[in-house]
Amino acid sequence: MVLAEIAQESMRAGHELVLDFSALHLLDSAGIGQLVLISMQAQAPGRDVSIACASDRVRYLLDLTNVASLFEFFGSVSGALEECSSNAA
């Protein structure tokens, strides 16, 4: 199962999505494509998708490809989860 399929299942279940990029050091065009697909899938049910712990290199690549504009970024997973919780309340 690919990332977009897992994300879609989570959003169908009513969850907001936080992608933890702390272990991600490189991102290729396939990964960027998955992120764009996840963003599109989130728009239909009105879900938010956040990215936590993106390295400077990954963030630069997402900025360069304009994919960064599709997501909200957080320095920590806990910060992203807090934001999701406060938006749900």
C-alpha cells in the first residue's frame, strides 16, 4: 500500500493527518506526486494535512516545486497534533 492510500483511509475515518518527516532526508518526484495526491484527497472531505519535522533540504525542495503551499509545517509532531486538536474543538 502506498502513502496516499494509507492517508486516504485515515481521512475517510475522520482523522486529520500529520506526516512525520523526521526520518526523511530525500524526496524524489514520486514522493512529491504522493504529497500532491494526498493534498487533493484531503480537500474533498475538508481535512487538513500537516507536515512535521521536515529537514531544511526537504522543505527547500517542497518550496522549489511549490508543493509547500499545500501544507502547514510544524517543527514537531506534538505541535502539529496540538494544532489539529485545537481546530477540532
